[in-house]
Amino acid sequence: MSTGSISGNKLPVVHRLSPCSPLGSASRKQGSKASLDEILHRDSLRLRYLSEVQKSGSSAKKQGSSDQTYPAKQNIVDGLPGVYEYTVIAGYGTPAQHFPLSFDASGMSKLRCKPCLSGTGSASCGKKKAFDPSKSSSFYKVPCDSPKCRGTSCSADGSCAFTLQNSTHVYGNGTLVADTFTLSTSLSVQGFAVGCLQVGNLFRDDNEVAVGNIDLSLSRNSLVSRLLPYVPTGAAPFSYCLPGDTDTHGFLSILPDLSQYKSNPDVKFVPLVNQPTGPNFYFVDLVGITVHGKDLPFPPAAYRGNGTMIETQSKFSYLSPPIYAALRDEFRRAMKQYQRAPAFGGLDTCYNVTGYASITVPTMALMFGNGVVMDLDSRQYLYFFREHENEHFPFMCLAFAAAPDEEFPWNSLGIQMQRTKEVVYDVQGKQCWVIVFLMKVFLSKCVSANSSVLEMSVNWTGRRSHPRFSHGQSRTMVPSAGFPSIVVPKYKLRFEDDSDSHYRALMP
């Protein structure tokens, strides 16, 4: 592995619908967003996949065992406009061929590769973004007897073959290959193994989807597993900050320096825990939830029984049905003075807030096994939307929902919960570090430098050219269009929709 300075290994992260996205972005307009129907559909597919992973011991074994058969991921679905929410640009091969890649904890990095599968039209094939092994001087196929393979299936030439499947369907076949993986000018990984799938085999054939994915799980050939022996003292394998809107960008940081977080009062340290039924995913030790200052009536074992997973694929957070029901009921009691709206899919706690000048919502906090209490801001547990394009944003929903059934394997903390918060995966220290008020210190890292729609800037040097806030003071965000203020004890937020792109900070 070739590494330079720890700093500088930040890859910009963009949403698939961003005008800055390389995924067919030429036709996109600023402010493009997925509909709630699409979001809920994608979430349902993700939940179905997670159920499949844990459905049987064999599925769990495939996810983390020594063979090369992996369960198919939920987002390999032709009917969807894309298969991942976020992408970065990274290179593979020598010289590096750069592609938009997603990042996940699926258990295997994959790439769409040339030559095209037999039967794919040559004219069509030539237009597809795909890795071309013939143009790389460092490419090789992983042999069957390699520690990277350990598989039971060999192709005719002795290379390591694999199958993507679940318990009922085979989705595609490929070959495990290795080449130089370049993440930045200061970081490259030689002999990085990926699953090579020919164009026309598995991935959609248009350029609206990522060319592949970077596996950040704890599986044998993941980027994290390759980095761990080389992680400098005082660093973590990776962190990320998911953007608050399609018009802004976040980052994926490789080998972030932990010293910048240790003395920061806005950093929360929560334990990472093992979960045998999902060995490649990342779980935190959630032991309680409070709503409006009241603890939900469940012991820590009720949360630990399922485990709580950090999710970067599903939009909303999902809890076991009994826990969600208690959270929902407590939230509704605190909101009884407001008009309820019909349920929207799995979001069954919604309100019509048309005409309100301000709305008071209950506080919410997560409690973890190490005693840390993480207060949530309203954007983490509320979702705002409209039914028609020409409307304002009159609907507000609780951004939690019940898992599909009591047999669903895990609780999950989704994208809405994490946006604009840097999440640091200190795998060696078995901790997840969350910068809970990222806007206070790290905002510039999560927002496009040329973005004019987000104009919050907090000055900590004592100058008064911008507002100075501290934790616990009132905060007022003024929208570019009329939407009611959201009042949370100690915080007053006024904004247009669920995105971060319309916030403007003013003096309290």
C-alpha cells in the first residue's frame, strides 16, 4: 500500500440526484429530489434484503464466511433509477481508470468490467462506463489457491469465480480480480481484490448508476481489512459525512486523524459491537430512547436483542415494532394539538402543518451502553415533504417507522439520522465517533464551496461578522419561503423542507 500524509484523503460524496453527480447529471436541475414514494420503495427493498441476509444461517454464512458466494444486494433492481444513494470518484488499474463508485458494507467490492458479456451489442457496449482490464499493466485474476479466494468454484482458467445470489435467485456470476486501487494522490492500495462482473451480466447497462462499490465492511477483502495493518497510531480506517441535500456534497475520509476529535465537546463516542447475524455490518450499543424527556419502557436487553445497525442505504430509521409503537405513541401525545395527516407508506405519524406560524415538537435522544446520551436535532427525526411540485411543504412526518415484522433482524439508524454529521469508524478502538453538531465546526467540509444556497457560517474567534452559538442556546433558521418555525426546547428552527439547502443563520 502506498500512503502519503494522513490528511488529504477526503473524497467528495454526492447524492445520485445531485447536479454534480457523474451519473447522467447533465440533465439534472439544482434541487432535484426523489419522491417520497420512491424513497419508501427503495427503503422497502433494502429491508427485504436485510431480512434475506439474516433469514437463515446459510445466508449469514455467505455474508461473512471463507467462500466466495455472497447474497445479492437489494439495490440490484432494474426498475430503480439508481442502485445507491451516494457516490465518490476513485480509480482502478495502472494507469488509474476513474469511475463513480458507491460505498457500503456489502461484503465485497465490485466493478462493472469489459469485455461485455456475449450477446451485448458492440455499439452499446462501447458507451458503457466499465473497467477495461486490457488497459491496465497491473491487473491479474485471483487464482483459486490464493488466500483472497478460498473458494470452491474455479473457472476453466483456474481463476476464482463467485456467484451473487440469495436463497431463491442467482443474480450474476463473476471473477475475483486484483489491481491497484487509487483513492487519492496520496493513497493507493496494490493488489486490491474486487468482483469483476461483465457488462450485461448484473449491473444496469446505462450510465445512470455507479460502476461499482467500495466495500467498507470487515470482510476478508474489504478496503478496511486492507487498511487496518497500516492505520497509523491515532487514526481510524474511515469516516464519512453524508450531505444534507442533493445540491451539496459531503465526504468520505480515509485514515482520518482522531486527534482532531478527542477534545471536541461536540463529539460523542459510542461503542461498536459485534452482531453474529450481520458480521460485515456496523452495530452500535443502543440501550434506550427518550421522547419528550420520558424514557421508553424497555430494558437495554430489548434494544440489544436485535442490535442497532448504522445504515447508509435506507433513508429512514427502523425499529422493532414494540419499540417503535412506544416511540410513536409518546410522540403523538406530545403533538396532540396538531392536525394529523394520513399515513404515507410506512410513515404513519404525519401532520398537516399548513398555516402554522410555529410548531413545538418534543425532544428526542438516544442512549448508549457506555452512558452517552445523544440529543437529536429535529432534522434527524422529522421529514418534511409535499405531494405536488407546485406546493409548499405542508406535511411533516416522524422519520422513524416500524420494521416489517418482529422477526426482522435489526434496528437501523438511517440516512436521515446521519446527514451532515461526521461518523468516524474507529474499528481498532471499537468505537463509533459521531460529531453531533457538525454544523458548528465542520460545515465547510459538507457543503460545496461554490454553493450559494446554504449561508450558515459560525465564527469561533470572537468576531461578530457571523452569529456565535453554543450548545443550548436558541437557534433560528429563516427560510427562503414561508414554512412554520419548528420549536424544540432550547432550539428554534425555521426551515422550508427537510433539506439543509435553505437554511440561513441569523442572530438570535
